[in-house]
Amino acid sequence: MTNQEYQKEVEWLFNQAPNYQIDGKKAYKPGLENITTLCTFFGNPQNHLKTIHIGGTNGKGSTSNMLASVLQEAGYKVGLYNSPHLIDFSERIKINGVNCEKEFIYGFIQKLKNLPAAITPSFFEFTTIMAFEYFKQKEVDFAIIEVGLGGRLDATNIINPMISAITNIALDHQDILGNTLEEIAREKAGIIKNSVPLISGEENDLVTQIFKIKTAELQSEFIDATSVQTTFTSDLKGNYQTKNIKVVLAIIRQLQKEEVMISTKNIEQGLLNVQKNTNFIGRWYEFSADPLTICDTAHNQAGLKEVFAQLNSIPKFKHIILGFVNDKKIDEILQILPTDSTYYFAKPNNNRGRHPTDYEQLLKKSKINYKIFDQVNDAYLSAKQLVKKEEMIFIGGSNFVVGDFLEKNLEN
């Protein structure tokens, strides 16, 4: 199998199946009927795995990667299923930080091509069964499964995990999950299972009460991660990671109760070596020190508010490259932008990417200093040309913006 053949098969996967990452809401297939049929066809590989299920609006990726890193330090073979990918499809499925073997992906797509006509999964359902089967074949000790979208009707919700965790709830994907925090919380709470402990990192009392009611109904233990006291730090440097670390520690304590051997040293080293152990990038990722260039995939108002607060704490003039997809409420995001900055708005290279000319009237009203670009890398090259030694560049607003940038520049 050549790399060209691999790319051709992955392209088939993207083109044949509805894909939320590319097509948005029209590709979203809520419900577990398709994934149930698909898993049954492949012999229910998910039932052979010890899984930990992680949902929430923000922090799922950071939390799952930190947890994987700690478990790796403890000597376990850890499967990790995240989405979306930034550069290559194989990033979605990892074992101990190593991307899924391209030969496996190539071969599995051949099997997907020969599915009975009655089975019509979405792109995410295809990817989910691929992860389950890969982890089963490789006999991982634990599989950490990140929810794709929502929870109750997400394809990953077919698993019966050892532990479930919900990092937090914020407004995002309102066109699918609901217009209020309470509606979104109820969808996310759908991953809570009978007699399976729930770790919650949510700070909102109203949302927390929804989780407590649900766990009580299902005779599941509710564990409040916000009460965890810790001095542990991580190589993932975003200020928001403190909250995610608490969720990770609460999960670890629960695993320890179930006689999973994890030492304090494992926790310390795992948290300090996340990027090395799992190859996780994109969350407050320092691409370069000169000029200081930071990437972060935060893409909703809550996540960006945290990121911009941290940017404001850095006493440097900022060159900020941003791009958005069609379903983002850009007017709300413009209200929280740092003021001491020049902005470079670009269209993500994606069907859902929104060209800045579509929302330029909002940019004019916000009275910020901005430029518009067709492509992310053009925006970066412009910023790089103008940035001074005592200034910095920030790249974000969408997974796709960061992915576009890294794909062009990590190779160089």
C-alpha cells in the first residue's frame, strides 16, 4: 500500500459518508440504531474493551489526552479516540500516542465498502467502529473514548464504560443540542449509565443539579471534580487546563478504587508529558518562541473567552489570526476580542468554513483593525511579516484554522 493509495481510500471515506466535520448539521445522524447495527455486524468489538467515556462542551480532548498520558506512565497500553483530527485522519485513533496504522485504515475501509446496502452509517459512525475494532485487535488495557457531539444520541454512547465524565457545559451546536444550558446539559447527560460513576467538572449549580438527578435515577455515583484540591501542573499550558486536571484526578481516584495501579509519580509525570506521550497538539500550543506563536482550537464563546483572557494577561501586542465555520455566532465572539491587537480573518479550508467577507459588516461595526484573507496560511505569512520582536501571533477560532496552519507549517 502506497501513501497515495491510502489517501485515495481516506478520500473515499470522506466522500461516501455524511461528515459533520465537513458538512455540518445535514451530516448529523442522531440515534444509536446505525451504530448498533454496525457494531453487531463486526461482532461488537466495544464489548471487549475497558472504556472510559468523556463528554462535555470544552476540554474533552485535553482531559482524555492527559488521562491517557497518566495511564501510559503507569505502564498500560492505552487506546485513545478523539475528534476531529488536525492534519491526518489517523490522528483520531491512537495507541500510546501512535496514530492508527495506515495499513489498518486502508484494509478496514475495504470492509466498509462491502457492507450490506441496508447499513448506511455516517462518517463518524464509520470512524467509531474502526476505533473499536482497532483497539480490540491491539488488545489495549484501556480505551478512552471522547464523545463526538452531544452525548445521548452520539455514536460513542453504545459503550458501557467503567467511568463516565462530563467536563463542562457551555453554549455550542445550539442548532442540534438546544438553545439553553439546561437543554444541552440534558443531551450531554445522556452518557450517564446505570451504576457507572459520573465525574463532573461543571461549576454551574443548575447544570450540576441536572446531573445529580440523572445519576440518582440510574443509581450511579455523582463525583464533583470541582472540589478536588491539587498542585499538579501540566505541559498543556492553557490556564483553563487547571479545571481539566481536576477532572483527570477525579477519574484516576475512581480507577484506583477499582484497583487500577497508578502512583503519584505516574500522575505527576503523565501530566507533565502529555504532548510527548500522546502527540497532542492544538491546545495553547507554542508553535514558535521567536516570534511567540500560539495556536488554540477553542471555537465557541466559552472556550474563546478563556483563551482571550489568557492572551490579555500577556503584555505583548498581538497579531490574531481567526476563522470561523458557518454555525458560529460571530457577533458574540467579536464582543470578547482583545483590543490591543491587529486581526487577520481567513476562511478555513473546509465546506463549512465561512469567508470573512460574509461577516465583514460585523467587523466594521466592531471597529477593530483587521485584514481579510482567502486562506489561513496567507494570513499567517502577512502577520509574520509584520510582527515585531516584542509582539506575538495567535492562531485560532476553529479546529480547521489551526489544522490548516499546522498542515502547511509543521512540514516545513
